[in-house]
Amino acid sequence: MAKRSSRKKSRRGAAEAPLCNCALLCDDVVISQGRGKHSLDGVIGSIFVPRLPAVLGGYVTYIRLTNIYRNQKVTVSLDHADSEQSVFEFEATLPPHSDPLGICTLIVPIRPFGVTVAGRYIFSVKSNRVPLAQSPISIQTPSVP
């Protein structure tokens, strides 16, 4: 009598989650026409606003992914760190001809968005609600004496 394997079988057709090695919010991303290189202008770590509420924007997100399978999607969001309230969130569909061994670069413009609270925010790329990469962003106002 044969022994049963103790390993669980993976679901047929279920792809692994992508791997993200870069998720940044930038002022702009310039793509070189000669060499195809990307130049990130103004990588954002903190934003200073004179008063709240404020409308921010005209930004670009730069995301590099590997281990991409056909028809996968990622969610890009900016959430307040304390309240976990989402400032913006959208879903990005990855190219259908993706190669799991290749690199996929997403450069997506972010429409202007409003913030009402200063503090720490988390810029995230998620797959099935699991964070793949995160970048902290601080939104600051002038301190009152």
C-alpha cells in the first residue's frame, strides 16, 4: 500500500504572488529614448503643505515587479498610518504577456488627491490585500508656536 504524500497540493492554475522590489511616489519619471533608462525626479518622502485640507498631486508612481503571471493585478494605495483610512486606491492590471522571470515596470500617473490630516502615510503596492512593498510618506504643516 502506497503512502500518501504529506505535502499539500497547490491549487491548479493558481499563480504565485508577484515580487515587488521598488514602489515609489515621484514628481516625475523620464524615460530615455536612447537607452530606455528611467530617471526618477523628486522621489517623495515628505510633503510640506501650508494648511489643511490640501489638494496634492500631479505625481507619478514607479513600481518594479517580477514573478508576474498572466492576468495578475496589484492594488496601489496611500493610507493614513494611524487610522488606515485610504486617501486613494486603484487597481493596476499587469501586462498579459508577462514573463515570470522578467521584470515589469509600471509608471502610472496619480491624479490630484486631497488630504485633511497631517502625519505619516503609507504608500503601498498589494496583491490580494497582502503588501508587496511599502514606502512611508510624511505630510507636514507649519508648526504653531
